[in-house]
Amino acid sequence: MSEWCNWAGDQRCYPSQVLHPSTVQEISAVVGAAADSGSPLAKTTVKAVGAGHSFTDIALTSGVQLRLDGLSGLQGVDREALQVTLAGGTRLHNIPALLAPYGLALTNMGDIDRQSISGAISTGTHGTGLAFGGIATQVVGLTLVIGTGEVVHCSAAENAELFSAARVGLGALGIIVSVTLQCVPAFTLHAVERPEPLAQVMESLLERQRSTDHFEFYWFPHTSTALTKSNTRYPLGQGPAGVRPLSARAHLVDDVLVSNKLFSALCQVTAKVPSVIPRVNTMASQLTGNREFADLSHRVFATERTVRFREMEYAVPLLEIPAVLAELDVMIKQRGFTISFPVEVRCAAGDDIPLSTAHGRETGYIAIHQHVKIDPFDYFHAAEEIFRAHGGRPHWGKWHFLQSNDFLALYPELNLFDRVHNVADPKRVFRNTYLDRVLS
């Protein structure tokens, strides 16, 4: 029995069996056998795992673990509709090269691209930009192996309820073996990154979120500085005159040495001497985040992350962001916390996916982090009280302490999800501790 752990290294499990299927038929046979292993609940459970980038125990299993790296790559392209079909185990960072020959790109991406496409969809992974939903909103078709072992295709026109729920399905409804995405013509992003007074950003926040294609910022606690990122879309190869991609040297210095190596070293120091964190945060906010460049969209959206951390992120109504940040600031001061990682603030369009954190409302995302060597839980519990007081919904793949009853008031279409769940996985082949905790 071998140990598996997530990217952060704090979620571990010992699957009874690890399989590396490369065909849908293999997956179907494994799930079908598990469904036949007992009644009313399956004695054998099955859990597919991608890159392990979730911070929760959503991917853990003591049953059969399926690693889907053998089910990866481009399966089809509809040039006229600008749609592509990818195998479920395809990693996000491999998709741009697969789409490049067809002049296509993902509409939006998050700032980490190590996840599998099926994992990113299932947990509600998102980027930023009020005109854009999460990755799940780009999905126009799915093929799943549901809990009976049956292979089912779904879209808005075919098995519509399953399609609606499975776009953020938490791994509870089936194993996504392929996904069809609505793409856009490849495009250039013009990036402007600047340190600015936090108060100034708060005063103009809504206007900037509405007027900029992709706006986000980082606030280092114990400072009054925000590092803003404003990304504007241009047709491929176009952009402001004289603005070029980052040079190899600039990338090495800014993204590798300062943002990862130096920050990692500082985290090692602050873990041992927390009292220096306010001064370190001030220095970090001055050293990073002041540059302008333009490049292919995926090279701007995603950045390298080598510093290991734990993260909590909540989705709150868009207009609640300033109040939540102000309360976080007060809470950190009152509790005497010393926080070395920045608070990340993003936004997204509302959508109609039952368990999407942006369901039915324009959304502000507020993420907090702590280095893996620092106990985060007093900070996370205190922050969660603030997020929940503002109607927050937790990211399914990041730390939260909610249980099934807590979600009844947060998701008006939870009953639809439960109904689909009972049909798609009647014997709970895909159950694990996380799903038992968050689903009724």
C-alpha cells in the first residue's frame, strides 16, 4: 500500500490499489466492478486523481485510486464552432500547445496551470475578470463514467441535468474521461503590474473590475500596499506600441528568483521569527509587482509557484469585497496574527452551475494563505467567520470547515445536485470522507 499526498503535502492517503488506465473501457470496468461489490453501498470505492492541487481532502481515498495521466491529449477539434475535445487527464499547462496549431486559446485561466482539466472543472477553478466565468463555464460537453460503470455523454441538449451538475461535480457524479471546451481565437494579453495604495484601489475597485478585462490584486497584511495586475485582451500579435514579452532575464529575476526563491527563503525565516513579518511584507511589496509586458494569453495568466502553502478561498458577493478586507485587517491586528502571505482578490461573472461558487451572482474571490511550515488554522477559522458573515461560499478545493447542512442556504439548486447524484452514483462508488462531509 503506497502513500499518496497532495501538492501542499498535508493531505495523505493509502489507496488499496493504484491503477493507471489509458482507456475509457478500463475505467468503466473498474467502476462497474466496484458498483457490484456490495449493496446498498459499494464495498469498493473509486477515486480519480489529477495533479493533487486541491488543499482539501477531496481527492483522498482508501479504495482504488485512478491516475488519469494515461488519458491525456487532444481528441477532436471543431474549427467552425471553435470547440475542442480533450481527454480528462490533460493538464492545463499542456493545453496551449495543443490548441496553438488551430489558432485557439482558452477563454480564461487561473494563475496556476498544473491541474488536470477534469480536476479544475470538478472543483470550480477560476481566473479573474467580471466578463468571464470559471473554467467550468467554458464546458459545452462532458463524457463521464458514472457510478454504475456506464459511459454517459452530456451537454445542454443531452442529459441536461447531469451536464448542469457535473460541470462542478466534486468528483461525486462520475469520472470525467473527456471534456469539450468552447475556445476563442488565440489572443495577446497586455499586463500592467503596479504597487498602489490599498485605499486608492478600494475606492476605485468596482470601476476597475468592470473596465479592465482581468483585474486582480494582492494585499500583504501589515502593509497598506496593494500589488495590482491589470490584463487587457488584444488580437493576437497586437498590443500597445513598444510593449514586448518579458525577456528571459526579467522572467528569471522577477518570477523565479524574487517571487519564488527569495520569497521561499523569506518564508523559512519568518516561520522561525514571526515578529519580522511586517517588515518583510513591506519589503516584498516594494520588490515585486512593478512591470509591463505583453505576450500570448497563457504566458500572462499563469505563473510558476514553487513555494508550498495552504490556502482558503471564499467567494463573496462582489460588492462585499471592501468590507471583508477591512474586517480581515482588523481581525489580524486584534488577534495578533503575523501573516507572511498576501491576500489575493479576484472576481468573476455569475453563472448557472448548481455548485459553482459564482452561482447566481457576480463574485469576488478572496484567498488567504499560510506557508506549509506554519499552522494556519487559527487564522483560517477566524477568517472563515468573516467570509461566512458576508454570504461566502468556500472553494471546493481549498481549506474550509463547512459541512453539508451549511450549504443548504448557500446553493439554491443543491436539491438538483442531490437528485442527479442519486441517479449517477446510486451505490456511492465515488464516496470519500470529504463527500460524506459536504453532501447530504
